[in-house]
Amino acid sequence: MQYLKLESIKSKHPRLSKLIDELAAYIEGELDQGRSRVVPSLAARQLKLSEAETLGLLAMFEDAGLVSARYEVVCKKNNVVLATAHKRSELKDLLPIHCEFCEAEHEADDVSVELVFEIVPQAARDAVA
């Protein structure tokens, strides 16, 4: 099952085994802290990797069903998540978007989009158990 999913990732990429274990431990720590998502830049900093390397690892975890990519639409003025899309193609349908914090309708220039990975809780817990 999920532990097998981690082993499957490692068997396909044996040179990355240590990094896969480190990312799995990072995700476990996020869950222990009550967090439900992984921000690639924060994970990269913690793992002492580039963001590109971390995204590559997270893509492997996503392929294994341990995390799921999400796109968060964030108000640039207040740094508040206004909406979440499961696919990039859904983003254009979210605009304009209302922000209750600044009482404004935001267009594309007023927001940023952040790629995050939502942790599939039981799958991730089982994978590191």
C-alpha cells in the first residue's frame, strides 16, 4: 500500500532514496503540526534543496497519490488565499474574484498564484509508518 508507494518511488529512483525519505519525514512533520499542505519553497529551504529539485520530488509523491497539486489565488495586498483550483485551467474561471479583506474585485494583476501540494492525510501517514 502507501509504504509500498514510497518503496516504489525509491526503487525507480534509487539515487534519490535519501531525499525521498527526507521529504516523507518533512511531510510527516507538517501533519504533526496540523498543516495540510506543502509549500515547495518552504520544503526546499528545510531540505536544503533548490525549489526545482523539491518540485521534482513532490511530483513523484503526487504520482504516487501521497500529495495533490493545488493552485492558490492570493490577494497581493493582504496575502490572503481567496480561492483554490485543482487544475491550472480552472484559474481563469475564478477571475474576477472578490476579496472580503480589501472589499475589492481582483483581476489577474491584483493576485498571485501559488502552487502548493495538499497532503493526502492517510496516504502520507501510511507511507511513513
